[in-house]
Amino acid sequence: EVQLVESGGGLVKPGGSLRLSCAASGFTFSSYSMNWVRQAPGKGLEWVSSISSSSSYIYYADSVKGRFTISRDNAKNSLYLQMNSLRAEDTAVYYCARSRLVGSGLDWGQGTLVTVSS
Amino acid sequence: QSVLTQPPSVSAAPGQKVTISCSGSSSNIGNNYVSWYQQLPGTAPKLLIYDNNKRPSGIPDRFSGSKSGTSATLGITGLQTGDEADYYCGTWDSSLSEGVFGTGTKVTVL
């Protein structure tokens, strides 16, 4: 069974930093592209970033480019999101999501809440 | 701002059918697979449909997906109270090199 468990969320002041982690189990982590998707309170889903299986390809939404960094450690079956220069509008539940091997579709973790407020 | 447009809400009585549209462009839906997600209140999204019309194991055949040109559609037949949720379409946008989601549709069972 695919399991994705996010951690690292919390309350941070504007301009601060936070590092999210996603522990993966139940599948061969090193074979799959991974993603971060966020959802602001009461709002829809917003794609944040994607990383290929070997970290060769990395993509970011314009809203986080230059501030967030996605990375992975295949030896530790873990995905990360380093978030710097945080803004109030980054407040959201952040989901770790696994891409299917071929084609479309994401499998999701339970999410971790990030609140940016003074 | 979402690049995929969905109706804000749809509703129907138990046992009836609803369809949810997802409108995009040639750079996203027109040239990439579409997936659909169900988000029950207070929970994480769940994959319902992938590759336009395929269902993961465990998803009942009451849920179906289709795609034509730059639009996609999710259908739910035999509507149940447990289907009340928000539904999102998603795909990749080749011009933006970004993942994109629809604006979301709330399904209400009357």
C-alpha cells in the first residue's frame, strides 16, 4: 500500500523559512516522480513543484520560483520542500503526491499545514 | 489563478447522474492526459480517474471520465450521499511546464 506521510508544517513569521518532509513507503520510491501540491484555506488545489525520479528534471510554479526548493533522497525514501522568504499567501495545507509511472494521476499524502503569520 | 475551468457546483437527487466539465486549452488538456480527484470534507484528495478515462483499483464504475479536444468530463451515475465532495480535474501544461488543476466543483446530493 502506498503511504506518504508529510511533516514539518507549523507556524512561521513572514520572511521565515520552513522545511517540509515526506516519508514514502509501500513502493519503489526511486522509480517515481514526486510532487508538492498546496491548498489554501477554503480554496482549490495549487500545484507547487515536481521532481523526476533521479532529480534530473525539476519544475516550480511561478508563485514559488526562487523561494522554494524541491529535493529528494532516494536512499531515505524521502521528499523535501525547502521554503524560504515565506509570505502570508503561502499559508496552506501542503500535500506530497506521487505521480503514476506512466501517464497522469497523483496519489496523495494526508497533508501538513503551514501558517505564515506574525 | 487556475487555467482549467470547472462549474462551481452541480447537484442532483440520489440515484441520478451528474457531469462535471473541465475546460482548458491545447497546451494542457488538448495534448496531455487528464486526471480527476475527489476531496471529501476535511480529507486529502483521492485519485478517481487517470489517463482521461481509467479508474484505479477500488474506484467503482459509477465514476467515468472522457476527453474531447480541449475539454474533459467526469460523470457520476447512481449518485449517493457519500459522493458529496469537491471534485478537481488536473493535467500538465506543456507551455507553462507546470501542473495545473481545475477551479473545483462542489457536488451536492439533494
